[in-house]
Amino acid sequence: MKSKAAILNKLNEPLLIEDIEIPDLKCGQVLVKVHCSSICGAQIGEMSGAKGEDKYLPHLLGHEGGGVVCDIGEGVIQVKKDDHVVLHWRKGLGIEAPFPKYKYGGGIVGGGSITTFNEYAVISENRLTVIDKAIPFEIASLMGCSVTTGLGLINNEAKLKIGQSVVIIGCGGVGLNVIQGASMASANPIIAIDRHYNRLLTASDYGATHSISNADDIDIVSEVLKITGKKGSDVVVDCTGVVDLINLGYKMTSSNGKMILVGQPKYNENLTFSSMRDHYCGKTIMDSQGGLTNPNIDIPLYLNLYLEGKLRLDDMISHRFPLEKVNEALDLIKCGIGNKFILRME
């Protein structure tokens, strides 16, 4: 059986759209027909070598999708054939299966526990959560990372309380869901920072009470301190991974506040906080672990909110592309155009 897939063959080059051959299933593996995949900024980082040398090239990409189970390997009990599923990178219930190896061009192309930039994918059982068949596959794909990370960050990592302040630096897919989660938790103020005005407009629509453009020649730390009454923000979330912005985020974090890092700095960039004696005031710096999401518990909860009209997701999707045009989609994302981008395999 063959499947079209987007393959990362070399760093800093466009993805190749090629046919791969689906291998026989091993213990704990599940064959899924991927209907939709969302695109995350993590894929752009992978393609550019943000984590350094990639020892696994060539390989497949993608970690948030929605699809249908076609077949299951030995030992699989969490899903069955014809189930509709969310494909997610956080570990859930079930077996941690070995990585699949697909035949490709006379050689082998690797896939991790989950890949979604392919029409058919061999997925580890513990990266799948069964969902109601009423859920559109596009919405299911958002549950693989951006929604669960954003809402989980608010609930489980920031543990934001009613009336606390929050700053979100970078208002892409995860940032918007942090904003939406903060609004649902009655945070105040909710301050959105981004260099793209279109994203700030969307951020306001999703609950941001204030917007600051870091494309302008202004002191964003001073602006945040003005809004928060000089005390700084209780929670600052950086979704960019830009070292300079992380440093500014630390300065705008209040005493005893939290700064949570979602975006990852490049492997060869260091974070340096100067004059540490000025910062001995109980601040916490932590990296986000996908919102500490438990997929099998949290995804059904969030989807129920969506079905009840309490969680906005449909208009978060700004662009849809066929798999064959994935490189066009990636170029637009790099330019800061739009919100969430969906690849449709059907």
C-alpha cells in the first residue's frame, strides 16, 4: 500500500512530495487515514535546524491531525477499526510502539511515534484519542497540539487565577489558545504582543484586553508596566523562542510571577539574564510541557466545550491547502499571514 507524504530530505530546503510504502504493522502500531493535519511552528523549526544537526534525515513531519483508524497491530486495545481519532504528540493511554520505517525511493524514510503530513500514517497507539464522529477532522487536528497546549498551559502550568494578569508574546496558534483560555479563566488584563497587526486584531477578538505591536519603535516593557500598574504581569507566556523577547518577557514578569516558555530558542543561542541581584524576587521560569495535557482526559473535555459553543475553534482556521501545496502554506506562515493552517488529504 502506498501513501503520499511530505518528506524532509535536507534542512533548509522545501519538503518533497513523494510516495511512500506503508509497512506491516508491529505491536502497538495503528494505521490511520489522515484526513487533516494542522501545521505547527515546530515543523518550521525542524526544517530550519533550530535544534541543530538532524541525524534522522530523511523523515516525515507533523504532530497534530484528525483521521480514521484503518487497521491495528498486535496488542492495541485503545482504538479499533473505523474509530475517528485525534493524532497528538503528548503521550496518552496505550502502547509506546516502535518507530515505523517506510520504503521510499529505494531506501527508507523514518517516522516517529506520530506523523501527519502523510495521507496514511503508522501511529503509536498512545498518540491517539478516540473522538465523537460528529467532530470535523479539521477541529480534531487542532486538538493535537495548539488547543491542548494553550488551554493546558493556563490550567495546569500557569494555574491562572481569576483576575490575574497575563502577557502573551507571539499570537499564532498556541498564543491564540492561551488568550482564549485566559479569557475563559477571567484573567485581567490579557495583553497580546505580536509584530503582525492582523494577529493582534485576532487576539483582541479572542479575548485580549490590550494589544502591543513589537514592530513599532516602542518600549514594550514600559507599556506592559503602564497597563499593569507598574507591578508587571502575574504570568508571561513566550510563544516565539526569540531570545531578545524572552529577556524582555522576564523583565515584565511581576515579583513571584511566572514566565512560561513555549517557543524554543535556536540550539546555538543562549539566554542571559543580567544583574541577577535585581531579580531575586521569587520569579519562576519554566518551559511548557504541552500544557501538561492528558490527551485521553483533556481532549474530550475541550471538544465538549466546542460542541456546546463555549470554545471557539472554527474561525481560528484561516487557510486550507492540499498536501501537495504544503511548501506554499509554510511560506505564508513564515510571513506571519493568517492563524491556523490546515492540510487536507482528501
